[in-house]
Amino acid sequence: MATAKPTTAPPPGRDEVEEVLRSVIDPELGADIVSLGMVPSILVHSDGIVNVEIKLTISGCPMRAEIQKEVKDRVELHPGVSKVKITWGEMNSEERSEVMTKARWNARENAAATEVPANCKVLAIASGKGGVGKSSVTVNLAAAIAATGLTVGVLDADIWGFSVPRLLGISDRLEAHPVTGDDGEPGIPKIFPNERRVGEGLLKVVSTGFMVDEETALMWRGLMLTKAVEQFLRDVRWGELDYLLIDMPPGTGDVQMGLARMLPSTELLVITTPALAAQKVAQRAADMARRSFLKVLGVIENMSAFTCEHGESYPLFGSGGGAALAEAIGSPLLGQIPLEPTVAAGNDAGNPVAIEGTGAAADMFRSIAQRIITDIAPPSEPNDIDMAGCTAHLSDGVNEAFVKVSARSKG
């Protein structure tokens, strides 16, 4: 057991110790332990011994040893401190929810710089599970938006299940070239997206599928997946973009949280099938977005009823899922894409049906794209961006949430 070191200085005040603890950063949550609410009490004794209570999100937190070392090293250096004693505790569910809210907000406010233009509308296409046609919806919406004359980026963030290159009929490898800096000298090389013209518009596409063959299995874990997506945002020279559509991996894991941190202005489109079971799973994606302060723009129901050539309609995958999800999360149902062989045929040929196809599915993709452009997420000009107003609005909402959580915990 460590003994108290001799000290001739008077013991510090509680506020002084708290200020020192503000320099201790939780390496996992990315903010200081005081602002995160992890230090419920500090006691300073007349003999210079300081008792610090620290509550961890879970008792077996892997960062415990690192936090302990930082607290002791920093506080014991303060004049008048003879010894630091730490009492460990574990947060309850409400405290844990509050600290995660604060951590997400801090991450949002300190987002790293990316190559995505500030005026670009970033739309993440998400679902709670795989197999709902999320990638097909992404490329068809991107093509339909580009066909109006806009420049649309497509980021295939489904690192394991990449399919965007095949769906768009693009097979070229990605290339990197030095980018000239402000001083006129060649700078760090940047990756340049592959491009495809759609009418008067342009698609700019990035995917791991341009780096490995489609049959190759990527044996990557969560951290590697997140780092790969971060590189696509930081090291890809996207250039001018009106929209960036991100084909998200299914679920609510590391990639989703990483994107929310790096692109805090992202807005979500949630894809579901008509089956009510799929709707329940997709609701998790919407919940993840809101916990990360991302706006959910709306719901798209894919694989809706199949209509045969005689006009009979068959709900092969059930019915009502899209409407039920929209109502549950309080967002509009933007459209129901019917189940048609032309969609699959266009995807297999690398020529999305929304480009030149005919039929109800092609018309629905174009209708949703038009609604995005004119109503729910119209393109922005650089001088339209008001980050301060946006931040202030969100900050008010976060502070209100904190007050409510605090009130519940005291009641």
C-alpha cells in the first residue's frame, strides 16, 4: 500500500482538485471525466489526502487502469496533496444513458475535418438488418438525383458486403494522385473516386470493391472497418458534391457510430420491407441515429407488393411495415418501391432501373429522389450553411434532455 508523501503546502481546495481532474480524458468516450459526470464526489482532508469517487459505465471497464493512473499522477503532482485514494463505482442505467449522450455530443462538436464539402447534403441509407435491398435503393436514388443534373457521391460503407461497384457497372481500381497545396507544391496523395455520367449529372463512387475482388472475404473487425470508412472521408478527393449518399452496413455498430462522429450533419433514410418483423428491426437504426443527434428524414419501404401483368397485386413479403415504422419513429413514409424483376435485372447489368428504366419501380425511385431534392433535403449553397444556428438549436435540445434525466434521477 502506498504511503502518503510528505508535504508542507496547505491542502488544495475541492475546486482545485476538480479542475485538475478536468485534464483526465476517458480514452474511450473522448471527453474529460468531470464533464462526463464520472466524478460524483471529491473529499480533501487536512493531511493532504484526497478521496476521489469515480463511477465507470460498467464495473469491468477496460479503461479503468488507465484512468486510475492518470488521476493519481495528475492529482498527486498538485501542491499540498499527500496521497490520492480512489473509490470505484458503477453507473446506473440513467447515469449511463446521460454520459453516453454527453459523449456523443462532444464527439459531434469536435468532428474531424473531412474532404466532404460543407454544403454537401449527406444522406445515410440505413437498415436494421441485411437483405432489405438497401444497396439497390442507394444506387437507384443516387442515379435518379444525378439525372436531374446534380453531382452525387456514393460511399459504399458496407465494407463487408460491398455491392455498389457491380450495381453501377464500375470495375476500375481507385487511384491516388498528389494534390497541389496552397504553396503550389505537390502535397499528400489523395484517392480520387470513380465517376459515371448520368444524363447531365455525375456520380462519384468509392467502395472497397474497387480495391478487392467481389469474391474476396474481408476478415476485418470493427475498428478496422471504422478506420477504412474514416479514410474514405479524409483521404478521398471528393471535390464538388451536391449530395453524398452512404450505403451503410446493416445494424448499429462501429461504422454507424464512426460516421455519426465524423459527419455530424448526416441525415438518415431508413429502409425496411413490408414485413412487420423487419419494421421492428429497422426501428433500431432510427434509434441509433437519434441517440447520435442525427435527423431521420423518412422511411422507404422496399420490396412492396408485386403486381402481375393482369393487374393482380400480391404482398409477397407482407404489408404495413413501412407505414408502421414511419408512425413509430415519427417520420414520413417517402415511398413504397414495388417488387419488380426489372429492378434486379438492372442491378445485375450494372444499369440501375432509375436511369433509363420504365415501370412503377423506376417511377417510384424518381419520385422519391424528386421529393428529396425539392422538399425534405434540398441542395444547399455554401452561403446557406449556418452552423452556429444549427449547433445552438441542438445544444438546447441536449441540455433539455440532461435536465429531464437529472430530474428523474433525483425524484
